Amino acid sequence: MEFFGIHSLRKTLAHWIPPGFRKISPVFDPSLAGRSGLVSESIHRSLKQGIHLPEHKDETCGLPIRQFPFTPLIILPMVQHAGVPSQIVVREGQEVERGQLLATAGGYLSVPQHAPVSGIVQKIGHVPTISGKMVQGIYLKTFPFSSQEVVEGKPIDAETATRAEILQSIQNAGIVGLGGAAFPTHAKLKIPAGKHCDVVILNGIECEPYLTTDHRVMLEQADDIMRGIRYLLKATDARQVIIAIGGNKPDAASHLATKIPNGEPVSIRMIPVKYPQGAEKMLVTALLGYEVPSGKLPIEVGAVVINVATAAEIGRLLPHGRGIQERVITITGPGVKKKGNYLMPIGTPLRFVLEQVGVEDNSSLVCMGGPMMGVAVSNLDISITKGTSGILVFTGNADNPADKIYPCIHCGACVAACPMSLDPAKLGILAKFAAYDDMAEKYNLMDCFECGACAYVCPSHIPLVHYFKLSKNRVKKRSMAKTMHDSSG
Amino acid sequence: MMTILIALAALGCLTLVLAILLIAANKKLHVVEDPRIDTVEAMLPSVNCGACGYPGCRQFAEALVAGKALPGKCSVSTDETRVAIARFLGVALGAEEKRVARLACAGGTNVARNRARYHGVKSCQAASLVSGGGKACFWGCLGYGDCEAVCDFDAITMNAFALPVVDVDKCTACGDCVEVCPKDLFSLHPVSHRLWVNCKNLGQGEAVLEECQVACTACGKCAMDAADNLITMVNNLPVVNYSKNHHTRIPIQRCPTGAIVWLDDQLGAIKGTESKKIVRKGQRRAGIT
Amino acid sequence: MKTESLWYIFINASLINNFVLAYFLGICPFLGVSGKKETAMKMGGAVTFVMLIASICAYGLNALLIAIGAPFLQLISFIVVIASTVQLVEMFIKKMSPALFRALGIFLPLITTNCAILGLALFQTNLGYGFLESIIYALGAGAGFTLALLLMAGLRERLDFADTPSVAKGTVLTLFIAGILSLSFMGFAGLGG
Amino acid sequence: MLNKTLNIAASPHITRGISIVDIMRNVVWALLPVTAFAVYAFGLGALMLLITTTFSAVLTEHVLCRINRKESTVSDWSAVITGLLLGLTLPPGLPLWMAFVGGVISIALGKFAFGGLGYNAFNPALVGRAVLQAAFPAAMTTWHPAFLSDRFSAFPAATFTLPFMEPATDGLTGATPLTVLSLATDGFTGATPLAAFKFERITTETADLALGLISGSTGETCAILIILGGIYLIARNMMNWRIPVSILSTVFVLSGIFYLTDNPIYPSPFFMLFSGGLMLGALFMATDTVGSPITPAGAWLYGVIIGLLVVVIRLWGGLPEGVMYAILLGNALSPHIDNLIRPRVYGTTTRENSHASKAFIRTIRQQPENAPGDGQHRVDLRPDHRTDLSGHTVTDSPAQGRSAGESDFQGHSGNDHKKDISD
Amino acid sequence: MSTRTKTTFLAALDKSPPTNDFIKGLWRENPVFVQVLGMCPVLAVSNTAENALVMGLATTFVLLMSNTLVSLLRAFIPRQVRIACYVLIIATFVTMTDYLIQAISLELHQALGAFISLIVVNCLILGRAEAFASRNTTGRSMLDALGMGLGFTFGLLCLGAVRELLGSGSLFNVVIFPDHFQEWVVMMLPAGGFFTLAIWLLIFNAAKKSKD
């Protein structure tokens, strides 16, 4: 509820504010487009809320990407992406070559999977995943002395291929968002009817502490990114590309700027460091000045946001018609001995990874992804998937890592931190009393994207994000049950 | 004398005017509602559990009066109440066989291993969102007692090994525990279903026992022993076809782990003669990850 | 009777001598319907409305009773008139807004027996207010009642989710809050005087 | 390590590392200079008073926790703050038994009855003081003078009054029954300068007020030290600066306006600012996070309301001082302020926002044709027309576009992209 | 008599309807502490024990008379206008009581102020008329009225005694505490009424809880 229409007042006032200070300012400056070497600070206000985090990136950001050893046993779950599971097309005992198709897409919102190594299908059965579910999967035994050459496929040329062909080949390559959500990229690039994509945003913010995957990719795979941009422009019919880079990575920005070919509508924007600036919606607002409507995608305001690593992968795989078999992963944290960025075959089990890099004895928590949104793993037999951007190992008192929880003192730190302008304090209290319907209807629970800023700042150590995950889960379950009930009678 | 007359007259006039006004208003503004709804609602247990398929007792009462539902649907009321409502409304009872919630897990802390130490909100729902909870068996009961908390009838209590125990007499089959369990371990069954598969582990072979000593290893002996395809193995678990004659204890006898049991009112779950007897009273050691 | 400005009458009835917090009038609805803001708002509106009607009725009746020389009928006639008026309002609400009727529940008939309404009628007669003053007095009293109810409702809504000790839950806590509110309303003493 | 049982917990796996205990402890630090000055100015009486209130608050908290079979919450320092603040708002010569009663009431009624820390809708210290004020109006408006020569060797006469007995007047205050009556329900402090102004129109020098060379409640006299404590907390980000700033500026501006009317009944804004308990109240009482609104805009409104009430009660009320009442009323209003003022949730489409996004689509399409270069074009907010690439004007109903978008993206809403954050 | 026989005796007594009608108002369904009914006079005139007693007795009288009359007339009162009729009956007796108290002591009448008149709208009286007297025989209704009335008086006295004792150091105008007793002025104020009632309710709740 607005009080006295504060927001409309702000809009009215906007006309009196000197142009340079206006919130609504231009999105893209065509007169500058196409000039390579352009790096500009974002002219829009960066995230108003949000928090500053200790970055811990220095430990790995200077280390080049290294090839990780091949594991003797690959564990490949068929659910590595958001959507329908892949359909296995190999049988137990079959020998496969690296890059060979193992499973086809299970539907539109699904991607195929390719063999990360040359080896033999040892078993098809249940494999554990990070969510705790057991899903259908493949155990692949690596040939120890194979040269691990990748199978070539049918190349796709960005200039001659049609839009549909490019989208199809992106799906065929098994590419999903490498940032974490692992949403199939072809589905993201498919512009819905009635919408138009004006700008493709390459997300190189990487605001999570510890992670330097995207940073290294931008430094080392700039050519792949530029090649990927050409495919992206073709696939979306967009007029321009903005590469958004976090303010703590000026080297990546200047390196990329030198790589922009003449005449390409690509510009680079540096955005001040703040968490969670890298979230899709926050990024769109910072670059374009507009908010993505609640429950909608950025395409609603004419933008598509793609992770830089995903773009690099497109640029690397499509010219060869290959499928994705490996990705860059940052392995770091206080408990890791050999920190670094590694190019790692997908499906490498966590236990093998940690054995290779070595961990401290007092390590207590292993987390996949960043420390703010990553998932703690209960089981070292799960494997690296396409969505894994980092592996963090934390040390600490194993018996009682949780701080004492105090009652909420209404200090408002969470309200100031929430990038979505929710009221986490109220939501937390409601969640404690299981008032899930109130949370969803009156307090916009479903807009929470679990960035963790509220729980990070809470001086009472209330597990807000955990409460919200639980509440969202309950609300979704209930609404699903309700639709089923309604449709049945 | 005069005062009394004045008082009488004044009060009389006043009363008359007001009475006329009220009568007129009563006629004009009257709202009709079937009084039987109130009566029926008063007879219902007013726990608003929703087992009848209506959001609350009031709505159920409305449906009853409107003839859209039968009193037997209310599994919470006693038999007398249901009969009384049926008699009051002059409808059939519409009785159904008593159903109860059954738990398909026997992996208490004494037999099932924890894989990781869970820290956070003490609720199964919450724990299941963090890598599925700390339990080694991905399908097993997490033991934080969401079902105990959600049960309005005190029919569920957590035992010493953090497993819920359903009190068959108190259970009204309202389905709240079915809905709340993140591992979908509860289901509603007629009390006559006594042959029961007490496990949901989809794993196979001895490896399963590493996770839980009473898990089903998918050996298939029960399916072999049962006559007439009463039990089939689906996804490494035996499935009892209750439309066939299931009043037999033969299938449980050779089960090596006691994952398929016979539910007895007095004795609880009875295991077969060949199943391992586990007498550990303490916690099973949390093993390596 | 000293003449008071209308402004003072309003401030006096709503803040300084708040009907609920200083005169203890209308405690039953104050304790009963102050759980939710929306209900409190509706109740406050209903009471203010009835107060207005009661005030007008009482003014007319009082003049009439003095004219016919039967002031001892004051109480009886007041209560009868107010009771009938409230019943009319009740019927009206039941017809027009069943949701509102359900929300106010049992308290609508209780407005009849709400001390605040009869108290208002008696006080304004005792104070010898004229017609306009009576109306302002009624509006002030209604506003004060609504304010007290709303403040209480806001606090109680927040405290619904509190670790209140079980013995202090419900009426006890409401009375404690009422006491503290009553103390804080003492700050208005002497205002406008 | 690979053979150990891992811990699992929900994200985030790192925290800021500040707990409410740290905040509370820092509030106590911030209060220490004021406390020290109070002891310096009023001597042993003030010292005993502060010790008594703090002790009784802490003791009550501990005993009530034990009775309720809960873990004692004394260690979170909040009871110490309550006791200390209560002591600082009481007159220095108050009988100790009354101070003790005040401490008990503060914690039992003001905090524990509501459910303890985090639920105390009213500032507990002020609740205690309000009850004391109403219970013992005479003792609460008997002001012991500051900087007496024997203040470190002798106690005020009233300090050691037997429990439940009337304090003896030591003749220093001249509290005649008449003034007692007129001050019977005094405000937060009724500190002498304010009372003197209210009843005798005597103003006090601002410098004296700021430096605390006056009599008044134990801890409210030295405005400078209070401000210093406040600045410390604000600098450490442990206090909502908006609340004191809005209260003080409201009082200053409002009283300034009235002062300019040149009416002798209106004191100068500086006098208003530095006299009485305003400074202590604005910085340490109104900022109690539990009883104040949670949003920045709400905090502003809350401050303005309190400032307004202070001015109204001081200038037109029957009492010389009203900070306590103003803050208590502000506390009572804060749930409503929280409900009224909620920041607009990101992406919830107010009308302007939906227009804006369409306007954006239009502008970006127009750009190749009429590139403005300097990037300052007026955004046309008309929703009904927009130009497509070929220059035709198309009319587009928002519903069509939306439904088409949804059908293509079944089962994946914007929320499914949540993990993109680590991009 | 052993405690056991005593309790069984009390239990038997409790079960017999007439005694139950009387007893329940005193304790189990006490209008002040359990039902929290008729709070306006409870809070307003309980500042001294004397006021409380008079108010309680006046209310008991009105309650008794109205209950009697209502139960006598219950067959004749039409359902639609029953509330109005009850109010009329109650108002008559209240007016009588008002004049009665005025006749006894003008001072007392002034102390109680409008609250005697406001007995009319005491939820307790109307509530008993509606909930009990309109459904039960005259005898039982009278017993009920007596029980409830005395229970109400007891509650009022509990409050009045505490407030007078602390507020002015006396009880029924008899000075209890020695000279120089510090009076708690707050007890005479409205807030004191709220607090005292809250604390009594708290004690009752705690007693009930410890009994469970």
C-alpha cells in the first residue's frame, strides 16, 4: 500500500530534477554503439537496497583455469536442469565416446546430455542429487587411457543459420544457464509471441562472494563470448548487447572491451559492487531503469539476461556442433587446500573433487554455489552438474555452527537489505506461526528470490531464508492441491 | 396522578411509534436463512478439519442441508452423532469404512543412519528443503514431528526413536498428516488393510541396509510367496493389490528385514519369522558421508 | 453551565476524557472487538454512527420530557429509543452487508447495551449541551472510541505473534495495554483548556 | 575430513556476525557518559538511584524468567538498558523504594507481560516511569538541585525513605501543596526549566541547558553528552538516525514558527530543543527498535508525530513536558504506521510502472530513428500507442501480450530464475 | 468429617441444580473474573471499597428483580422484541435504585455518578435475562441472579479493596496504614483500574493453570 501516493509524487518530481540525476535515463546510447573499447559506468542508480559483503575473491581470481583430472567414475543425473528430465538413449554396458549423446531432451523444457568422458555405461539407476531427491541417472566408467577427444558434430554458422536453427542447436548442445538455476537456455532465448527482445544482457556481475568463475571466463574466453554474442543476437533478434560487469572486475571489463569487434552493437557497463546486484531483476533495473513486473520475466521489459559463461559456451560449442561436457568451477573456501578455478567434466563426484584439491581437517560444511545462495550438501556422492558454479568448503565447530536465535527486535536491517522491498521481519514472524496464506497474499512472499541478504544482516540470527523457502514450498504445494481439487470437481 | 398519566401516555406513544417502525423494518429487511444449518452445525464437531472435503463444518452443514453430502462423510463425529444428523435431516447415513493414516517407514533413529547433521528450523518440511534432510535414506521419516504437530486429534505421537505412531482409535482420517509429510510417507487406508509395506526406499540390495537396517532390499520374496499376484514388485518395492484377498500373513514370513509387516490392533506391526531382530535401544551411529 | 468552544468539546470527548480510557465506557466491545484492525474500524464506525443518532434522539427526548414535566422517564425513554434505533441499524446492516454483520457478530446487539452510547446520552444531558454541541460531543466521543479501539487493535495484531506468557494472554494483556494507553492519554490533560 | 559427518543448513552460510547482544551492549556504552555526568552533577543520590533501578530491572527479569521456566535473558543486556534509562529519567532525589518499584514495573509490565524482548510494544522504561509518575506525582516532581557542595558526602533527604512511606521534604525544593497539585500529572520530566517557563515564564540560557547546568531528571540535563552517545550509536549503525532527526527537527521547526509570532507564551526553539527530556527521549527512548516503525519512511512519520505531540503538549497542554506521553503514543501508533507505510514491492505493478515498461519498449525501438545522443528524452507515459519498427502505430492490449507470454513459459515463472544471482 | 467426604458432599451439592445455579456465579462462572462481563462499572466505581460494595449490591438488586420478572413473564414476551422488553424492565428497576440510593445518601449518589444509571446497560444483567431467566423457572432464576450478583459484588470488592488500600491507605474509609503512608495515586486513576483488574485476572488464570 502506498502512502499518499509517494511514488507518483516522485515521478512528478522527476521532471524538475536535472537530467543527469534522473532515475529514468536512457538505456542505450546508439551513437556510442559499435565503438569498441567502450567501458562505461552504469548511469543508472545501482541497487538501492542490498548489502556489502566481504568478497574473498582475491584467493582465486588471479588463478587461471586449469583442467581438472578425469574421475574414474562419472555420475550423471538426468535432472541437471530446470524442467523435464532427459531421456536416456544408451544401455548398460555400452561404450561411449566423449561428447556422444547419452540422453535426449525429454520435452521442450529439457535438454539432451552428452558423455563428459569416453567410457562405458556401468549402470543405469538411481543417483543422488543435491536436492536430496534420488533421480534416474547414469554411472559412467571412464576409460583410463583414453585421449578424451571430443566427438565433432554438425557445425552451425551464425551468419547463415536461421533463428530456429540456432535455438535448436543450443538445445541440442545441452546448454543451460550456467549461473545456477540451470534453466534451459533455448527456452530463455525463445521470445514469446507478442514480445520483442531489444537488448541481451550478459551477466558478468558475479556478486556472490568467493566465486570467480565468470571473472576467469571473461578473462580467458573472451573470444568465445564474442562468438556467442553473434549467435545470441541472431537468436533473439535483439539490437544490442550490454555486458554488465561487477565493479570489482575492471580487468575483465577492459579485456573484453578490446575484444569487441568493430561494428558490433556491444557495450560494457560496470556496475558498483553490491549484493545481490547480479540477480536478473536487479540487473535489468540497474541497466535499464525499469522494474520487471512481479512474477514475470525480463522479456516483459524487452530484455533477456544470459550469464557470460553461458554465452561463452554457446560461442565455443555451436561452431563445432558439440554438446556440453565440462564447465569452469571455482573451488575455494577456508577448508580447501588447492583453491582455484578448474575446468571439470560434468558428473565428477564431489568426493573425488575434494580428494584431489585436499581439504582441512576441521572442515564442516560443503556448499555448492556461492555462500549466500548455495546449497549445503549432505552427501559427497553427488556430482558436479551443469548448474554448479562453485564448491565451497567451510571450517568451523562442527557440533554447533548455528548462532543462538533471539526474538526479532524489529530493527529493520532486513527491510533495508531486501532488494525486493519486502518486509522480511513480518514474513519471518508469520512463518514462525505458519500463516503462509497471509504471507503470500498480503506480504508478497512469492516475490522473494531467497538471496539471503535478510538472514545475513539479521542481528537476531533468525533463519529467515529457511523460513521463506519452507513457506514458499508450502504455498506452492497448497495452490497445486487447490488447482487439482478445483479441476477434479 | 397527572404525572402518572403523562408518564403512561409518553411511554405508550413512544413504544407505539417504535414498535411500528420495528415491525415495518422487520418486514422490509428480513434475511432468510435455513435454520437447520445452524442446528446441524451445532451437532458437528466444529473442528473444521476438512476431512469431509469441505473447508469447514459450516460449509459441510450447508452441504448436508442442501442434500449435497451425507453425514457419513464426517469421519470425526461419533457414530451416534452421524445417526442423529441423518435422522434430523431425514437422509441416509452414507457410512464408509473407517480409514486411518498409515506410515510407510520403520526407520527410527535406532535402525536408520543419519548422513549429515541438520541445523535449522526444527520441522520436517524445513529439513527436507536442505538437501532432503540429514537422513541417509532419502525416502525415510525425518522425525521432527510435523505430523504430530498438525494432528488436531492427538492421534499421532513421536516414539522414542523419533517415529510417529498413529493411534488408530483417535485417527479420523482427516488427511492432515498425509498433506504435511514432505516425504509422502502417510496414506489413508481402511483399517482392514493389515498387510503393509513399511518402507519407501527405492534402493536395491544390501547397500540399502547401510542406510537403514529395516529397509526393503527388493529381494522379492514376498511377491513370490503371495498367491494370485497379490504382491507385485514396482520400482524395487512390493505393492499390495488390496482388491485381491489380502488377509494372509504368508508374504511377511520370509522378509529378511521386516519391511513388510502385518498390522495388529493390539500387538502393532508383526514382522515375519525370518526377519532380523534389531534390539538396539540407542541411536544408530551417524556414519561416514 | 459555562460555554465551551466546539473544538474543546471535541478534543475533550475524544482525547482528554476518552470514553474508553478515562470513563471506562464501552469496555465490552473494547475488549471483544479489538483483535483485528478491520473489525475495530467497522465497530468504531458503527458506534460513532449510533452515538450520533443517540445524541440527536437524546437531545430531542430530553427537551420533550422537560416540556411535559417527566424527567424521571429520562433513563427509560433513552434506553428504549436507543435500543430500537440500534435494532433498526442492525437490521439494516444485516440486509446491506452480511459480511459486516458476520464480522461484528454478537457485538451488534451489544451496541444496544453499550454503556458508551447511553453514557453519552446521559452525559450530554447532564452537561446541558445544546443541539450542535451535542452532535460535536457525540462525534468526539465516537472518534475517541474508534481511536482507542484502533490503537488497541494495532497492538494486539502485532502481539498475536508474541511469546506472551500463557497466563497473561488475552484479556489480561488487553487490560495492561489499556492501562498504558490510559496513562499515555493523560498527556492530553489540560489541552485546549 | 572426507569421513566426517557433514553439517547441513539452509543458505546463507555466512552472516554479518553482529548479534543483538552487541547492539544492546553498545547502547549501554553510549549511555555511560550521560550516567557519569549524572553522578557528577547530582552526587551519591543519583548513583544510588541508578544502581537501584538497574539492579531491580535485572533482578525482575531474572526472577520472571525463572518463574516462567525459561532460560534467563539477563545476559542480553536489554534489562540493563531498561533499568539505566529508567534511572536516568527519574528525579535524582527520588526515594529508592520508588525507584525499585519503577524497575519492577518496567520489566514486569512493560516487557514481560508482552512476551519479553522483541514484543515490548511500549518502551519498558517509559512504562515504568509513566506508572511512577501517575502513582507518586509529588515525589516525581520534587527536583533535587544539581551541583550541591555536599553532593558527594550526603544523600538527598528523601533517598532513604522507608518503603511505602511518604518522602520527607528537605525544604530545598519549596514544593508547596499548591505547586504539587498543579504539577500533579507532570510529563516526562517536568524538569525545572520547563516548569519555570510554563508557570512563571522564566527562560533558561541555552548554553546552560546544553551543558547540563540545571536541575532536572538524573540523566536528561546534559544535552551534549546525550548527543555524543547518539552519534556513537548512529556511527556504528546501531540506531535509526531518522527518528531523532525527525523528532528534533519537527520540534525545532514548529516551535520556531510559533516563536516568530513573537507571542511570549512561545519559547525559543533552542529552549524547546535542549530543555526537558526531549534529547534523551528522542535519542534513546523513541529509537527503541521494538516500538518504532520498521521502514525508513515510517520512521520519519513516527518522528514527526512524536515531535508534533511534544510541541502540542508543551505549548497548549496542561503539563510543562510531554515527551514521555508523546513517545508512548508514538509506540502505540507504530503498528499502524508499519501497516500504512510499506515500501512498494519491486515489480508490483502500480499503474505508473506498467506504463513505464511499455514506454521503455517504445523508446528503445524509436532510438535508431531519432537517436537523441545526449540521452535525455522525455518518456511519454501514454499507454495506448506505441510505434513498432516499421513506424506503424500499433495499439496493443496488455492482456494479449501477457497471456501469450505465459502460454510459452508454462511452469516457469520469474522466480525460477532465482539462482541466476550467482551469475 | 474427612476431606474426602467433604469433597463428595460438595460435589453432590454442586450437582444439584438449585445449588449449582447459586454457586456457579460465585466462583466457576464468576461474572468478573471468568466471564469478564459488565466491566464498565467494575472499573469505574471500584476506586473505593465502599463504592464497590454499594455498586455491587445495587446491581445484585436490579439483577434479582429483573431476573424474577423476566422469568415470570417469559411466556408472554414475544421473541422479536424480547431485548427491548428486558431493557424496559431493567431500566425501571434501575431508575428505582437510582432514587433509592439518592434517598439513602446524596454523597454516595454523587460518588457513583452516572454509573448507577448505566447499570441498565450492564451486559451481565441483560445477559442473565437472555441466557438464563428467559429459559428457566422463577425460583432458579432468582437463585442464579443472587449467585451472579454476589459474585459480581465479590469481584468489585476485590478490586475496590486493593485500589482503596493502595490508593488511600484505608479500607471502607477506615485508615489502615500509619501516618506518612505514600498513596499510590495511580490506583485512583483509570489506569489503576485497568491494571488492578488485569492483575486479579492474572492471579485467577495462574490459579486455574496450577490447578490443571
